Amino acid sequence: MRAARPGAGRAEVGTTARRVGVVGAGIVGLAIARRLAEVRGDEVVVFEKEPDLALHQTGHNSGVVHSGLYYKPGSLKAVLCRRGVELLEEFCEQHALEYRRLGKVVVARNEVEVARLRDIEARAHANGVPEVRWLDAAALREIEPNVRGLAALHSPTTAIVDYRQIARAMADDVRAHGGQIHLGRAITGIERGDGGRVTVSHGEDRDTVDELIVCAGLQSDLVARLAGDERSPAIVPFRGEYHRLTPRSGRLVNGLVYPVPDPAYPFLGVHITPRVDGTVDVGPNAVFALAREGYLRRDVNVRDAWQALAWPGTRRLFRAHWRTGLREMHGSLSRRAFAAAAREYLPALTAADLVRAPAGVRAQAVDRDGSLVDDFRISSLGPVTAIRNAPSPAATSSLAIAEHVVDRILSGRTR
């Protein structure tokens, strides 16, 4: 399959090229910048505060291309995930990037989880996830001989990739179409002018653009507020800690193995994820982080912690779920706790099979009432569009999110 030539698709759009700024050079920001430059033919400038691309959520995620099993039918997550899988696989083929279909089993360990798994099966079919099939205990063992459960759902099209490599390829496409990516440019101010243009400040420098799209991940609410968007939600950071199977133990699984998630939470529980580099991760948990970019337990940012705890939704969230929070914090201190969680469906696993692995931080959006925002949320304030919530499967959906956001801008729709 051949890559689209520079400028392909511009004629059908039929719009005047404009100067557009994108805040954030993670995978979502780069996908949007790429679509703006390729399809609309805009002059695109990306502002990234870090010295390199995709250093935060994109560079710390598990590398899974989600097939769309869990998401509420008709939600943005469901629609954009399914479209995103199609676009991402095509992108990897065009750019000679690894896209490995390993398949995934979601394992029900008791009768309550069997009922929940039936709900997931119904959602998967409603979302158009291909080739999903129900497994009894014997059929599960044929696919994953070391995994035990009453039943499982098998998604053979679930894949793994390296999202940082994909982000770099997107950045190359942006530059090939004349876009600029400025690293080390932390945004300190956003002013919406009377003429509809936007002035972006970074240090002592200022840039003026016709439109601005904020894809700032862990900083998304703060950057949106610079533009005057004070609406919910706020970002509350949760560190996801992982362990990794030793090389000897990595052969315990053939593909991805997940438990049935608790529908009360947006987290998927401790699961087992092979990666394209040959390692196999076990995790994550979900622990409140004392810094927005707090990848280590010792990382503390007093301002970040105060902002998160001062948000009314955080206090309401903690009051409602304090028992779960204590359990997650206790589990994070023990390699045995990770092994025990995984051993519920992989009984051969022991604590000796695990070594500590790098952690990630989830930019969990929380509304003022304490509810966890589950779906993608995008807001507009004049010429500024902000991606206010883009959790998993945002990396899977990145190219579809770009279609959605750019098409909204082109059509003049706001939300």
C-alpha cells in the first residue's frame, strides 16, 4: 500500500489555508498536526514543552492497539477506537512500522465476572469488533495453556505497537508537509484577540495563529484555562505501576491476558501485556500521584498535588472510593501483591517471576461532582479547541481523533 502523496485530499476540502497552532507533541497532537498539514494544507506549528517528542503518556503506555471491546456503543471512544484501529494499521503498513496482532483474552474468574463478560461481549458486537468469540474453560486453555478461568472472550485482532515510533513517523509527516515542531516551548499564556486570532506566549516569545488546538495530556486543563476555558473536568494524575516478567517467565503467555474489569472504575485491572521489544509487563495498579509527571514514587510537586486535592471533584472521588485507594496503595508496595492479582488467572506465576518496570501516569479527568470522565471530551472556546480528556484508547484512536477534530474545525461546529 502506498503512502498518500503530500497535499493529497486538499482540493476536496476547498478551504483557505490558515496558520494553526497545536500544543503538545504527543501522539494525539502530532496526529492532528499531520492531518491539518496534509488534508487542509494549513501552515502548522506545534509547541512542545519537552526537549523531545512523546515523552509522557505516549511514551509510557503499554503499546496496545485496543480493538474496542469495552466502550459504550455510540460513544466517541467506541466510534473513534474502531476507526482508529483501521487508520493505525494502515499507517504502520505505509511507514514500515511493526504492527503485531497477538490477540487478547479477557478472563472471567467467577460467576459474577461471567455475567459482566457477557455485557462486554454484547458491547464488542455492537461496536463491530471483528472475530470476537466466547471461550469456555477448555477453549481458553487451547489459546493460553497456562491461563485459568470459567470463561473468556477472545479478540484475535488486538495488536501491539511502539507508539513512540509511530509518533516520530507522524512528526516526520508533519515536517514533510511544511509544518514546524518547536521543542522546549512551554506555553505560558494564550490570548484570544478581537480579530479572532490567538496569540501564544512561550517564554519571551510570542506566536500568532488563526486557530489553536490544545492536546496537552497531563497539563490539558491548565493550558485550557490559559485560554479562558474554566469548565470541567480537571486532571487528577494516577500513577500506573508495572512489574515485568523475567525472560524465563515470559513464555507463560502467548498474547495479552486481561481480567474482567470492575465497571465502577475506568481502570482495567492488573493484566499481562507482551510488548514489541519482547518483554512482558504485568500491571498496572492505579495510585494517586503527587505530581502530574510523577513516574517515580519519590516524585512530588507541591503545586500539582495542591491543585489536584483542591479540586472539589477530587475530594468527592476520594470519599466515595477511599477503600479502593488504600488497597491500591498497599498493593503498590509489594511485588507479591502484583503476583497475587495475576495469579488469579495465571496460577503458575510467582513473585520471583517479576521485576520492577517503568511506570506511567494516567491523566484522569474528574468532573466537579467527583465522577470519573470516561469518554473523550473536547471543548471549544472561539478559535481554541481543547482535548480535555483523552485516556486509553487515545493512542489507538489518535488518527481518528485527528479526523474528528479537524473535520469539526472545517465545518465550523463547536461544542
